[in-house]
Amino acid sequence: MIAAPAGLVIRPFDLDADLADWVRVTNAENAADRIDERVTEDGERSYLAHASDQFDASRDVVVAELDGQVVAVTSQDWIDTRD
């Protein structure tokens, strides 16, 4: 097993506190992957603030901080593929 770096904290997402970091990290990931799409705070707030059965940011998004700085975000949702 690999030990987590000292100072690493995994915690739930807080829309108001974490939105700017969500946008920063998402756009940095897209740039690194050579994806042209960039997100904005307004657009992501609209998306993240509207919970559904498939996605609720308070339940389905987590934030990784290293020494108090957000270094990663991740989310999960589900899609019903039954016909």
C-alpha cells in the first residue's frame, strides 16, 4: 500500500467555498489533456447547484487538499443505460 502524502485531506465539496478551485482544476485538467473546452464559475454553479437522482454535488463530489490548497476534485454520477 502507498502512504498518502503528509498534509493530504480528502473532504466533501462545498459549492460556495470550492467553486473557484473546481473551475481552476477542471480547466487545468482540460488544458493538460489538450481539450479546448473551458468552464466558467457561472456555468458550473448552474450545473452543480441542481441536484438530481443521478448527481448531487454534496454527495458526489470530493475535494483533495494538500497543505490547505485544493489539488484535485472528482465526481461521480450514473446513467441508466437500460432500454
